[in-house]
Amino acid sequence: MSKHEQKIKEGAKPFLDEGEEIVAAFVARPRGWTQAGAGSAILGGMQQKRAHAAAEQAEFRLASPMALAVTPTRLLSLKISSPIGLGIGGDVKELVSAVPIADVDSIEVKRLALGKVVTVTVRGVPIKLEVNALADASGLAEAFERAKATA
């Protein structure tokens, strides 16, 4: 487990229901954030707007930076402080949004250059996020599948 994942699990405790625990989490941003910072502000900004619009349509708000977390019963979006690396930063600030696992259709992970694109489909609406290459996005997708199977 990465230092950021452990920090998210600990920091999210005040926002969890009684007896609930995070089984997987990673740091993410709406799709387009890296592209906007790497010199293509217009194209990256458009992708970020699409991600936020999709999230609003699905009634699952995003933050940037954020943690995406799975519990046995819910998918959470948590606002975090800016992660610097080596476990520095990434402190959980607030619960931005939560939806029941039953409302999440899928979580798909695809490799892209030096990172990954994670498509979270909530209530039929695909929401694209980006994560770094070291994030255990596949582990979160697997934890979601286990939670969905028992929900």
C-alpha cells in the first residue's frame, strides 16, 4: 500500500459511516489536468470541463486534487491537499461526494503514456480521471468489483 493510500484511509475516517472502511484508494484529478499543465491549456481545460460536467450529470462531484476511494458500500470523492510525493501532502480535507456502489456501473483503467486514465461510470455517465503510473488503479477497480458482487 502506498503512503498516499494509507494517508487517505486514515484521513477519511471522519467522513465514513459507522463501521465503514476504505478498501482501496488513489490520488486522481479530472482528465486533462496534466495536459493543461504541460502546455496545452485549451485542450486540457476542455477535457477537465467535460469531466466536471459528466460528474455533475451523474451527481458525483469531483475535486482537484482528489482521492477516489471505495468502501464495501460506497464510492467516495475526497478533496485532498496537493500531493508532493513520497507521502508528503495529500491530506484529506473534506468529503466532496459519495454514491452507493449499486449506482456505479464500472471502473475501467487504461494505460496512457506516463499515467493512467480511469473511467468511472456512475448512473450510466462516464467520468474520466487521470492518475499517475504508480497509483494502484487496478487494485481499486478490483476492490470495486468485489464490493459490487456483494452489494
